[in-house]
Amino acid sequence: MNRLYFRWGLLVASAVLAILLGGYCLWRVFFGESLFIVEQAIWLLLAAAMLIIVAITVAFPIAEAIGTWVSRFYMPAASGIPPVSYILAGRYEFERQWEKSLNEYQKIIRYHPKELPAHLGRMRVILRGFEDAKLAESYFRKSQKQFQEQESCDTLSKEWDKLCAERQAREI
């Protein structure tokens, strides 16, 4: 953090120095003594070089700030939260890539904790793919705590019962 302040301080100091130096040289050329034209030209070139270095260094952060500000007009709802998509999770589940499917359901739940289909898919993948009833039951309990609405809890319980019945049927 201190390096960042030092860098910006150095840039501001260079810009101010370049502007003052260039202004002084121009003042002397137009309104003062013009005896030392070569010396003043060298100082003007130095001031221009300092301004160019400052402009190159500052251009990208300024362009990024302006671009971010302008992009809010075209994409006002843009945020760091991705939209809900079950495409990958369903695809991996269909292909029986259980770990990848579970990871996708976990991502959906992390960003959208109230998505009931993601909770159901996670339990389904754990029971069908990993055949770990204890882990699936722990996730079922966590999911029950997540939902306050009676309808969501009923749907969750019904789906859990179906998955348990399906598992018992496979064991027989």
C-alpha cells in the first residue's frame, strides 16, 4: 500500500514539476529574455518528456475508471454474482461425473443459497454417485435450516424421501 502511495505521489510531483518547468520556460520565451533559447528548449524538452511519462503511466488507470463508469450505463445489473445455470451440473450428472457435478451444485448454492433445485441436486448426486447416506443427510439438514418457507421444506422432505426410497430399492 505504501508503494502505491509513493508511486502516485511521484507521478503527481513529476506532473506538477513538468507543468511548472514548461510554463516557466514558455513565459521566458514569450515575455522575458530570449537570450538563452537553446537552454530553454532543452528545459522544454525535459518538461515534455516528464509529461509524456506521467501520461503513459496514468492513462491505463484513468481509462479503466472511465470505462467502468461508462459500462454502468450499458450493464447496470452487472455484479460479481454469476447467474444461475444448471447446464454444467446437469451435464456432469448425466455423464456420471459425480465430483464435477457436486462442485457445480456447490457453486450454485454458494452464490444463490435459496435455490431449491441446487440443494436437491446436491443430495441426489451424493446419494447416487458417492452413495454416502450420512453426508447426504447432513446436507439435507443444512438445507432444511436454509429454507424458512413451508412449501420449500415440504418439497425438500418429499424429494429426500424419494431419494431414500430409491437408494433402499437399489440395495435390495
